[in-house]
Amino acid sequence: MSFSYHCYNCDNQFNSSQVSYSCPKCEGLVLIETITEIVKKLFSKKFQPDSFWDFRAILPKIDDQFIVSLGEGGTPCRRSKRLGKIWNIDGLYFKDETQNPTNSFKDRAAALLVSHAQSLKKNKIICASNGNQGASIAAYASLEGMECTNIIPKKIDVGKKAQMIAYNSKIIENGDYVDEAIEEAIKSKYKEYYQATPEFNPLTIEAQKTISYEIFQQVGPIEGIIVPMGSGGLLLSIWKGFKELREGGIIKSLPKMIGVQSQASSPIVNQMEQIEEILNKPIKKGFNSYALGILVKKPFYQDLALKAIKYSNGMAISIPENIMLTSAEELASNEGIFAEPASALTVGALNILREENKIRTNEKIVCMITGSGLKTPHVLEALSSRAKTAGLGGILSTKLKILSQISISHKNGIYGKKIGEILGGISLAAVYQHLKELEERELIKRQKKGKSVYYRITEKGKKVLEALETLITLL
Ligand SMILES: [Zn+2]
């Protein structure tokens, strides 16, 4: 098999039978090129995709006998039942990748990479990751009895590690950060292995871009997509998918790529300020020095991801850590999707962008839900140990807390997000629902200032609050 590569640094185009991630001329990052005519042909008719392999024509060619599959892809892109109404977004959709065989979007990459490894008759496979890709690769490798080695940082989600162990993978712990694990995996002692570390294998991007194709076939053209960013690889993949659809004349314009990171670690979002500089500078691969400091500060696909965001008129946003857990709960309790914190970030972002009016009510927006919350024990613990007051009592006390908060706020009022931050442990959607109900009962009133909405207590509200507080002292 021969791959056709395009260097994003010097525009060099070359063919090679080898899997390569950097340009032989300039060491820039390379991605695999897709033939536009094949894209046009495949999308000339509408179909409901029910498998990753429905898009096989656009993926690197692998013979039937080598295909390894657990039934990945074809995941639902479901219209929101409740959150869309709460936030007043008509066309809110969730692309639910938790429904893949090992409960993350990485099964797409694992299916393609392990199939490719089979076609090369490789019997050993290596992968450095912080969990999802490693768990997926282990599962698919187990189908073929391949020897699988996962290199991981010391701390990863225990659910992901348990998956690797269950799928019979060897595990090597290396360093505190995934960057160190990645650095280890490229060492020459592993040169006999099939390289399944996402950063070193651009077939990963090819596999993940099928998410865009599926979304198009499922719900048609969209205005925006919200994607969590680690290395930036998923955002880049999704952008590549939509870009190919546009080049094939299937869609007219690219959806806004909206990248989200946690405020605890948001190197890509921070770089957004230097966007003009990045657009004009060459894109070199991020592993020249193999130095930890640089790697932590510089996610592998950072510059390409930022270009994708810029060219799609998108945005990069970071979300406070405390919103992460409440967003996960919000998504589960309103939409029946239990997501890992990274994907719940997309819901937190949506909330904030809507409040700032950066997403309009009539837009068709997709939130990427990348992996399952069942893999992340601290979310499980936080949720299961939370002593929730059931029924009316709980509702009453939350409303009372919100009303109290508004009554003691600045005379100019307080905005919804602030209330959520002060109360803690409550989703923003829930705050807004309570605010709406308090407003309907004329206990509070709203005032628009610029793009923000502030809430103030009414005279009626003060009386009710006083009465409630008296009542509580009697309980
Ligand atoms: Zn080059």
C-alpha cells in the first residue's frame, strides 16, 4: 500500500509505503491526502452510516482479509431532548462516541491501525497514550492475538488501565506526563513493533475524520462543532473530514471548530492570542527536542489545530475545573449520556458561549462526547458520594439558596454563571432552570447589560424569602 502525504510546513507532496508523521525534506508535520473524486462519489447518495467501515473508500486501502472490527462507528448523533430547550438552541446535537465497543472514539483509530498492522503481518504493537487509545488498541489487538504494549504516564484513569489489563496488554509506566510516554514509544528498541501511538501514526487522523462524515450523513450540514482538545488531534481530524467534504463540493462551508480545554491545562487556548504569529510561521513537528518542558507546553498538533480553528472562524475556550464535574452531571441527568470529564467540557463550553451569545439560537451545533464517564473513577466517586436531597426538599433548598444569593448580591444584580460558581456542585443548566422559575413567579427580575443578563430580587421575592427563612427556623 502507498500513502500520499502532504507536508503542512513546506507543501511537499510525496508517496511512501511507510507510515510517516514528518516530512523527509523539512521535518514538518504530514497528513495523508484524500482523493476528492472518491469523496464526491461516496457522498453522491445519502445513507445512514451504521459502521466505521461504511467510509472505507476514503480510508487507506486494506484488503478484506485483514480487517479487524468490533462493530465500531455508526454512533448516534442525537438531537438534544432537554439542554437545547434550556439554553434555547434549536439544533443542538450530541455525537455520542461512548457507544463504541470500548466506550470511546478511539475505537475508530484502533480498528484502522490494527487492521493495517495485520496487513503488514506485524505481531507486536506499541502505543503510548493517556488511556483511551491504549485501551482501544489493546482490545483490537486481542482479537488477533497480537502482543500489545501500552506505555502510559503514572497517573491515568483507572478504568482505562483496567481495560488494558483485561485485554491482556503489557503496561509500562513512564513519567508523570503523557509526553514522556510518547517519547519512550518512539525509541529504537520498539522498531519491530507496529507504531500505534496516535502522534506517530497519521492513520489515526484518517480514522477519526470519519466522525465528520457520519455527522454529515446523519444530520446534514452543521454550523459548529465543539471538541475537547488534548494534543489537538481530534479537532484536527474533524476539521480534515469537513474540509474534504467541502473540497468535494458536498458542503458549502466549514462548520466553526470550537476547541475546549480545562483551565487547569489549556496550552492551545493560551496560544490563541498569538494566532497571527502562528498562522505565519512554519509548522514543525513538536518532538524535535524530546524535552519535557516543551512537550507539556506544546501539544503535538497545537499549531495545526489553531489553524483549523482560525480557518473555520471558530474559537478556543477554556473552562474552569469546577464546571467540569457539574457539566458531566448536567449531561447525564438531562440527556442520559454519562461522559468522561474531557467530553463534559464541551457542555460547559456550550453553556458559556450561549450566555455570551457566541452561539445563536437557530444554529445547528454538535457537541462531541468522546468517552464514557465509567472510565473515570473520581467522577464516579464524586457523584456516588454526593448526598442528594431527594424530592421537594432538595428543590426548595436550591431555590432558596439562589434567591438568598440574589438578595445579598450587589445592587446592580448578579449573573447566572456567578450564582453557579458561588453555590458549587450545581449545573449551570439547573441554575438557569431555577432562575426561570423564580422569574415566572415574579420573585426576581432580569436586566440586560450588554451581552449579559443580571438578576435582582423583587419586593415580592424579599417577602417570600423572609417568610421562608422564618419557616426554616421552625423546622
Ligand atoms: Zn516539508
